[in-house]
Amino acid sequence: MTERSGFVARRRRMSIVVVAALGATGTAWAGQAAPTAQSLVETQHLVSLGLDTLWVLIAAFLVFFMQAGFGMVEAGFTRAKNACNILTKNFLDYCLASVMFFLVGYAFMFGKGNAFIGWTGFGMSGAENPSGVQPWAFWLFQAAFVGAAATIVAGAMAERMKFPAYLIYTAIVSAVIYPIVGHWIWSGDGWLAKMGFADFAGSTVVHSVGGWISFVGTIILGARIGKFGPDRRPRVIPGHSIPLAALGVFLLWFGWFGFNPGSTLGVGDGEAISRIAVNTNIAACAGAITAMATVWLAFGKPDLSMTMNGCLAGLVAITAPCNYVSPAASIAIGGVAGVVVVLGVYLLDRIHVDDPVGAIPVHGMNGLWGTLAVGLWGQQSLGLANDGLFHGGGLTQLGIQALGTLAVDLFVMASMGAVFLAIKHTMGLRVSPEEELRGLDIGEHGMESYAGFQIFTST
């Protein structure tokens, strides 16, 4: 029997089973009262709610898996003597973020309050549920987003930040800073939401928050020993495992199919989640290609690390507009993101900001770019308040997007800048030079990532 005829035979057997099941159901109903229209509607609602909840849970699991992706990227792009430290930070990010978001963060973000912050639902007691799916599924999905925003900073401030100081940062971001921004944009009471600001899956809420906190944090923390020479020219400090970083990028790419399509919070007829998935994928590909081409033209080699960051840049940029633009626009958005990330790395070197993994260009700069792209390519027919500039809508939506992302970026830099300075002048923000040279794995955790291998470097 050929494969095709086997498939037909199996389909016939399945049809017989379905008909038999329907017949048995009809027989059972024959002895009982016929189902009413109301009962059929209620059953349909329950089935729809169950499917939507299942979809949101699956998306939450995918977004959670992105923690592994962040961990692999950041460990691969840093030196072996600090791999254990960066992975511990990634691990604790999610743990602390979940607890703090459960206790207070969710209330600040989705609770009833004012245009700035929510005030109800602490500890999830009587918490608001704006999602239309089961509340615990919605909470888990949002908690995974909080963890992603928090862990972005770990890479930018890697290899020289004290572990206890990092835990304090994570707790404050997860409990207060991120939820306030989320309330402005994703709560019906938020002032930016009422203006029509659009950030479908978090280019600003998640990525700009993490990216611009990274920017102010790295400035206050200072560069790694040896990053800039006596002449102030930047030196390359290569990560210890490009294969590990590549694995992390693929894991993040995979998780993004929960991040963006999952933000629909429902299955519907499948059109939206399908289009969003295509937009997400094609923007990532475009970002990788243009980043590779840019660095190839500029430096003569198709650098893999920059290509991978170009892929992540495309993913970050498409996160805000993914539901409001066409696949053709997604190619353009991702393509620009790939160029932005290369130029961003060059700019940071020129202004002497040390970001070991490229978190600021990937998440901060391209979170900004992706948010503005909504005002360029967004379409009212796809759910946006106003058509974007390239669809005849003028500057209205673009102006709203610019105001919103500027307000968020200034807020997170000012608030977390104050937090970092307070930590610096109390318990200390940075490890000693001796500990930095030896490696944070030994100094902070008393262990090695690669036991049995001697790891030594002068920087």
C-alpha cells in the first residue's frame, strides 16, 4: 500500500469513528431533552475559553523557555571565568521576577488605580483580569515577560557587577518599574493607552525597558578592565563560546513564536496568530541578513556574532508592530534593525560604553525603532488607532509613538539610575579589581563553570 492510499484509508476509518460517535450521541439525546440554543452557546463559549487559555499557556511556556536562550547568549558572549555568574543571574531573574510580580507587580500593572499606576489585587487577591482567558494563565504569560525584561540587563552589566546588587535591581524592576510602564501601555487605565499608543507585544514595555536600563547601568558601573586602552580606543574582549551563543539565539527565536503570536491572547480563526508568526520570522531573517552585510562591508568579514545580534534586533523591532503591519513591511522593519544594531555597537565604542553582549543596541535602540515603525507602516484595518505615515495617516500615530517611547525611556533611565547610584554608594555596585580579573565564578559563587580546565587571562 502506497503512502497516499494509506492516508486515504486512515481518513476513511476516522470518518467511520466520527459518524459512529455522532450516532451514539444522537441516540443518547433521544432519551433526554434536546439541547437548547442557550446550552449550545454556553458549551461553545467554554470550548472557546478552553482553547484560548491553552494557547496562552503554550505561549507562556515558550516565553519562559527564552530564559534559557538569554542565558546561553550571555554566557557565550562573556568569558569562561564568568559563565557561572551570568547563568546564576539569569536563573534568579525569573525566580525573583515571578515572586515579586505575584506579590505586588501585577497589582501595579493591571490593578484599578489611576493613569499612572494600579492599586488593587496585591498577592493576586481579587486581581483584575483584562485578558478574556483564565486569570492564572494570563498571570503566567505576563510573569514570563517580566523575567525577559529583567534579564536583558544581566548581559550589558556582565563580568563586573556584584551579585547581591544585581538581585536588588531585579526585585525593584520586577515589582515596580516594569509594572508601572506596563500599566501605562497595556492597562485600560494607562495614560499612553488612552492616547492610542500601540505596542502589541512589547518592543517598548519589555525591550526598551531592559535596554535603556542597561544603558544607564553600564555608564554608572563603568567599563571592564582592559576594554579601553590608555589611548581610549576600544579593544575586543571575545566571548568564550560562539556555539553556545548561537544556540541561545535559536532558542530565543523559537521562544519569540510564543512572545508575539501569544500576545493575541486567543486563537480566533487563526489569521492573526499566523500573520504575526510570519512577520516575526521574516523580520528576524531580514535583520540577520542586513547586519551580516553591513559588518561585512564595514570590516571585510561576515561576523557571526553581529549576524546573530542582527537576528535578535529584527525580532525586537517587529515585536511592537507585529499585529499591525504586513509581511512586506516586516522585511523592511527587520532590515533596518540589522543596520541599527551594527551602528549601535560602533556608537557605544565611540562613547566608551562597555556592553559585552550588545544588549543596548539590540533591545534599547531597536525597541525604540520598532515602536516608531508602528507609526510608519501600521494599518488601521489591522487594529491600529490610526493609519501610519506610509499608509496615508500622516504624523498622528508616529507622534504618539514617539511621545510614548520617549516618556518610557526617560522614566526608566531616571528611576533606575537613582537606584543604581543608591546601591553604588551603599553596598557597592562593582566587584573589586582583583575579583574581576580572577573571575566572578570563583569570587561570587566559589565554583567554576568548567572544572578541571585552567582559565586565566590578564583582563
